[in-house]
Amino acid sequence: MPSFSAQANAWQQQAIHIVSQLRPAPVRPSNQVPLTDAEFAVCQAHIAEFQRILADRAGRVTPDRAWLLMPDSSWSWHNRNYGYMEAILLGDRRRLNFLRFYTRFTGFSLYYMDYHRGRETPVDLPADLDAALADRLAVPDAWVHRFVVMMRAHPPEIVVPPPPRFGEIGWSVRGITVNHDTCVYQERIGLLFQSGILAWLSRRVSKGRRPVIVEIGSGFGALAFRLLKLFPEVDYLCVDIPESLLFANLYLGLALPERPHRVVAASEVVTHDTLHGVTYLPNYLAFDALRDVRADLTINTLSFSELTEAQVDAYAALASAMIGDDGLLFEQNQDNRSVGMIECKTTLAKRFPHRLDLAVADPIGVTEGDATLWGNRPVTEILRT
């Protein structure tokens, strides 16, 4: 659970008081908006498309490029994530209705309302989910208190509620379903706000530009959803391994049905003219498909420090080429050396000549690692454009 710094004790006490007054009601599985028949058919079509992508990758990735294009380190084949992905690939309607119970990208389980700690979400969910999860939703947890404190530092216009579906359970705080994941993604939006990135994107939009955001490691699409809600004018490109990209395609496709959605097929080249709405690009195609793409903002959160150093270096080179002289890379990653993985900032510093480590304005600090902006010229100069 999150901890408060010594400097934030007063805020913590205020949060406890506010939560006691608000009396947040639990958001239960039965409160979720279920899939319609038409939406279920769309999900089935997406799943079939990604089964074809997985087959294409198997025949396309040569041994000399497997180190780069195939999952490795924390995402190697023994990782438990793949059991969940295989469960979704089966296309069961009930699992799709509770898609978020099978997303392990933040390390937190909505099914257990706790970190996974080696536990698995049942492939076959209990018949009465409200009863099965009642004890876990009985009392608002520490993430609700943290969210209340965060809201004191974030203007309401940058707070984007998650969609009321897919198993997004927790507690309702002023109409927002709050859980661990609500907090960590709002933390990232807060960093983008406090660093000036959101204002910088707004200026580009006001000048008639249609910004391009490329997220390397888009997970199930939570950050993309929030940024697309804040900036309807943005074209968003999700890059990830196919097993993860399926989750983003399902989640964003149903949460943002008003947007165009396109999955890039083998041998396609992506250009600025072909980017419109939300584009999904399997990582094994990215290094060839993105040669002509220029991005205003590239993003990575958490996953660079879950890859190998060689993979991070390759993605850093790709991001550097895409942003050119007037774009930026935003990344927030943990130092994972203590658990046998890497610290990615040392590798990134070899590719980017300029960096700006972001100070945290929130009184409770951050839980998801230090955030940095990277550029090919001074970051503060780029932010002034």
C-alpha cells in the first residue's frame, strides 16, 4: 500500500477526514456496463486479428533479430502475463466483460484489490462476483486516501475517470472509480501537467497542429485513454508486443468508439498521413514501419526497466529519430536492479544529449519511479515552443 512522506502527514490526516465525510461507496462488479452483442462481435473480430498477428510473428522474426523483437527479461515466456493473455484469446464473453481482472501491467490485481503477490485471477470467475469480492470492497483502502490528496494538487480538468466497464471496481469518489490503477495513471497525468507537457501540447493544438503521441509499451491503454480524452485532436500510436497490444485494442476500441482504430498489418509503412485516431503497431514491425514517423511526444512508463539494456537502447534510438529536434520522450521507470533487472536511465542517457529530471509537486511524492524528459536539444527550449 502507498506510504505518505513525513512532509505529507498533515495532508494524510486531511485525506482521512475527507474520506470519512465522503463515505465512498464501493463500485462492484454488478455496476459494470456489460458488452452489447455488437460490442462482443467487435471483440471477437479483434481477437481473430491478433491470432493472425501472432502467427505472422512466428514466421517473420528471424533468429538474428529475436533478441530485439521477441519478449525478454520480465516479459520472457515464463512470465505469468501470458496465461492471462491466452485466457482472453479464447474470447469468452464473461472474461471480456471483466477484462481488467486480467491486466497485470501495473502489478496490481483488481480481482484481489491488492498486488498480485503470485496469485492468479481465476480463468473461470465465480458466478456471484459481488459476493466473492465483498470483503475486498468493504472499506476504502489507502489508494482512496492517496487519490484525495492528489486531487488537491491537480486541477479538475486534468482528472479523467476510467470507463465504468471491464471490471473497473473500487470506490466512487465524486463520481470517479478509484483504485490503485486510477492513482498511478493520474500520477502520470499529474507529472505531464506539472512538467508543462500538457500546456505544450495545448499550444501545438492551438496553432493548428495535430500532435502525434507514440507510446512504447502501451499496456492495456489506460494512459492512452486519458490523454485522448484530454486531447481529442491527438493521433495516438500504441506500440507493444502483440500479446499486450490485444488488451489495448479491446479496451480503447470499446472505451473510445468515436475514434478511428487501425491495427497495422505486416509490411505496412506508417506515415504521418496514415496516422488518424488510434493506431496499434506490433513491436516486431515497429523498427521498419516507423522509419517515416515524426512524433511530438514519445512515452514509456515502467516497461523500459523491465527489458534488456540492448532492447532499451534500440527503442531509445527509435524514439530519438521520431522526435527529431522539436519532440520529447517522457518516461517514468523504477530502478529494478534490486530484483535482477535494469535501471534504464543510464542507457537512455547514451542516446539523448539532454534530459530534465522532473521535480514532484504533489505533497505525497510518486510511487511509480522517477520521471524524466529526454530530448535532442535542451528540454526547456523545446517546452517553450
